[in-house]
Amino acid sequence: MPIYYQSELRTNARALRQQMTEAERCLWSHLRRKQLLNIQFYRQRPIGNYVVDFYAPSVNIVIEVDGSQHFEEKQRKYDNTRTLFLEAHGLKVLRFNNFEVLKNTHDVLDGIFHAIKQALKELKNKIPPPI
């Protein structure tokens, strides 16, 4: 079932794609063009009232790359509300901070790889057997 979004967020998403952080650019260089398990990711994608950093609809995974502002209490509450909304729509949210992405890229990619493998396994188990 598709998750609808506010159409005015498209303009914001386009602007965010043009202004990606260094960490987002680093991660995107590994996610684009189906480099991980042949899974298509989209960047700066509107979902509901939000624009998520990366989204793989085929496996229902959202990846957020958080800067230092995400450690502030107000932003943490907003992020929690956002995560709850996404999870309520069947999406798994993976969060990494800028430092992790830039300094431990291999570990971040490994975490994403395992999340995709798990999602694929769960999707396979949901498919009813042929008659």
C-alpha cells in the first residue's frame, strides 16, 4: 500500500537533494544504482509529512543520517515522533550519525546490508506458497 505525502514537500525534497551533507553524499555513493543486494534506494524522499534521507520501498527501509542537531532534546522528540509514524506504516528506520557514516562507513553499510537481508527474508516468508 503506498504511503501518501504532502505534495508541497516535493520542492523541499528537491532542495535537500541539492544540499546533501558530506555524510549523506558518502552514503549515497554506496546506495545508488542498486549497489547493495540490487535494492533501489531513493534519496530525500517525501513520506507522509516528512522527507526521509534514503528510502528503499521494495524492502520498506528508511535510512536517516543525523547531524549534531539531532542530539538536542527538541530534535530528539521530533525524530521519535517521525520514527513512530514511519514504523506505524510498516517501515524499518535505521539511524546513523554523521560521524559513523564518515568514519565507519564499512560498519554502517554492513548494518544496512543485514537489515536488507532480514527484510528480504521476512518478505519471502509472507508470500503464500504456490497452489
